[in-house]
Amino acid sequence: MSLRMAQFGLLFILAAAHSSSGYHEETHYPCAFIDTANITGSYGSDGSYVHNWTVIPHHFVAVYDFVIENGIRIPATPHLRACVCKKTPCVRICCQEGEIYDLERRQCSVPTAELSTLPSQSHMEVELNNGSLRDVALQPRFSIHVDTPCGHMKAVTKGFEYVHWTLHENGTISHRGHIFSKHYCFTPLLHGNFTWEWQPLACAPEKLHFVLGVREWTYAICLLIAIISMFIVLMVYLLCSEMRNSFYGVAIKTYAICMILGYALLGYLTLHNPANLSIAACRILPSLALMYLVLSFYILSFISFKLYLSFHGVVFTKLMFWLIFTPIVLIAVGWSFFVGFSYYGYRLIFGGDTCWFDPRNWSIMIYLYAPVFVACAICGFFYILSLIYISEQPEIETEKSFESIEKNRFRSFWKYVGYTALVWLVCVCVFAFNYYREERSHLNYAVSFCMAFHGFAALYALIGKNQQIQNFLRRIDNEEDTCENSVPLSSFG
């Protein structure tokens, strides 16, 4: 009991010393995390510790308040760790005796009975300090660790052949002057059809490398097409006097601005290497893109709500408009701010390997597609209510002008919403397909073409199928024809 109390007291003192020494000191540990072992529960004399029959001096011991899994630093309960690999060279073996690491399933498994017997984990060929190669017992010379340092391990090959790595007496692994990473583990791999050979496996790179190829340029060009289309919609609704000050026109113009800014930011992030952007830019720019995209969908849900009320004769005042529209904007801003400072799996959502959502996890489904799905559900709800109302009304041959305008807006708007939902459904499906394949596919081109289609859909539905906009464009065309056919007064002299 007294030993436990002494250990707890020492752990507390070490933790206090680390916390009181300031930020600069607590980032300095006696060795890298990969070279340590958890020695909580171990204690020796004279301030030293005993771990696996090895005496570890106190200056090789520190309090760690984190662990590293798959290259990610994860907060953990403060615990004692010792630099065991500094005292005795370490050898890391992936699996327990009688098991191998399955490269396809990424886990330890027992090989089939038809294969030859696995080599013993107690012995391995080692190059001694004098340069000779000997099959030696590992236990007396090395500290053996049985574990995989990462969730995804891979073999290092040259062409289609395994590289013959050499384990040295000091614990390093090399091949023709190339030193193997410390983040490794040994496993027997089948060489040929009958021979097992010890091979070090390396952690598969977690970093998402920036690629600027044909797919990325195609995506950026299609985004540019959508931006130009949305800009045309914005200009037409600004010039049309009937739409300029109506609530429907203001909402469509605000929506077009959001789409232009959101798509422009997506294009910028696609074409720029995150390594060339500052940490602040890599968090602010995707947060703004997320805000504009989410806000655009909730503007569509607001328009669907407004169209539904119009059929019931409810007229919006400016106060009503801003009382509903302002909370929508605040929600979108708050959501993007929240996501910009949030973590997913102990890693910042924005500001890591990519200045957008990491395609290797489900963060985009939670923080982008989920809000979009909610907005689409709201739109669908009011669409169904509007259809029910229209179906219940008696058919009148001569409708009032107001009713015909609202029904035309309703039809053109819902054509566009349908196209928009289709585009984003394709985006979700392509993401899910790539996620399970764990690599990008040629289906990314479908997303690119859908972005361009989204812009053309806006021109077709919001301009081509809107009666007021068409009447406005016809008036402009007629005025131009009148000017061309008129004769100047000066000709009648």
C-alpha cells in the first residue's frame, strides 16, 4: 500500500513539475513517443524504474498526458512512460506468436494450415557491430514490443519484390544505406510459395497529398461555368423591375450571391496547395465556403415556405421577412464558425492535410450534407403542402393574375430545386463510393459535370421557365427592334 502511495505521489510531483515549467518545457520529452513504454505500476530503488527486467534511470521517465494513434496526438490521462528504447534497442513485432499481419484485412490472423511453419519470434538474423550476420536470440539483446504502431501497415517493395532489410544490433533497420522508419513492426511474409521471411511493415502514409491534375482542373472549370450561370441569373433579376424589389426576387438574388461566393471558394481551394496557405486561411476560407453553401439551401427552404404562404393569401411585410431571414443567416454563420473550430477524431476538421473536409472520414456527411439534407426535407415538406392545397382548389378557367404568377413561380422554382437535389445526391453517392474504395475514382468527373449542370439548370428554370422574367426579356427585345426600325427625324429635311 505504501508503495502505491509513493508511486502516486511521485506521479503527482512529476505532473506538477511539467505543468509549472511552462509550455516550452512541457513540449520537451526525453525521447519520441514511439520509443517509450507505459511503466505505470513499475517502481525501483534510487528513483529508478524496472520494466521487463530492465532498470530505467529517472531521467528517462516522464509524465505523458497524451498517446499517439495513427500519427494523431490524442489527449489521455497523465501516466508514466519510460524511454525503454534508449536503454535497450527495441524490436517491434506486429502480432503474437503463430500469427501474421494480413496486409489486405489489416489485422493479425493465423495462416492457413497448408502453408509451412512460421519462423519463431525468439530468433532473428541480426548484423552485429563487427559486421557479421548471425541468427541470435532477441530477448537478451533487445526490448521486444508486440503491437502495430498504426492501424494500416504496408510492406515496402521494389517493383513487385520485397526488399531485404537488415536488422542491426543497435535496433536500426537498413537496406543499402536507407534507414527504415521507427514506426514499423516485423511480420513473417511469404516469399515465393513456401518460404517465410521477416519483413518490416511501415505505417501507411496518413497525410493526404495535394494533387492538381485533370480531375481538379475539370472540377474548377465546371465550377466556373456554374458561377457564370449564377451571375447571369443575378444580373437578370437585378434588371427586372418586377423582381427587383419583390421578396421572391430578393431571395433569389441572395441565393445567387451565396452560390457564386461558395463555388468560387471551392474552386480556389481546389487549385491551391494547402501547404502554401496559412493556418488561418486554411480554416477561414473553407468555413466561409461552408457558410455560403449551407445558407443557400436554407434560402431555398425559406422561398418554399414563402410560396406556400402565398397560396393562402399571406403577404410578407419587411418586418416579417427580416424576422425570418435574419435567424437563417445567423444559424448558417454560427454553424460554419462551430465547424471551423471543431475536431473530428482528435483532428481539426479544417486546417489539416486539406483545406476542406477530409475525404477519408465522414466529416463532410455530418457537417455539410446533413444540414443540406435537413434543408431539402423542409423544402419537400412545404412542396407537398403546396401541392395538396393546389389539388384542393377548384379549376377556374380565368385565374387572377396574382394566382397565375405565383403558380408559375412555384413551378419554375421547384424545377430548379429538383435539379439541385439531383446534383447534390450525385455528390453524396460519389463520396460514399470513394470512401469505401479508399481512393478517388473516375466518378469524380460526374461531380464536376453536375456542377456545370447546376448552373445550366439555374438558367433554364429560374430564367427560362419564369413567366415574369420572360416577359421582361421580350420587352427588351421589342425595344431593341423598335430602335433598329425607327427613322431619324433629321432624314426628313
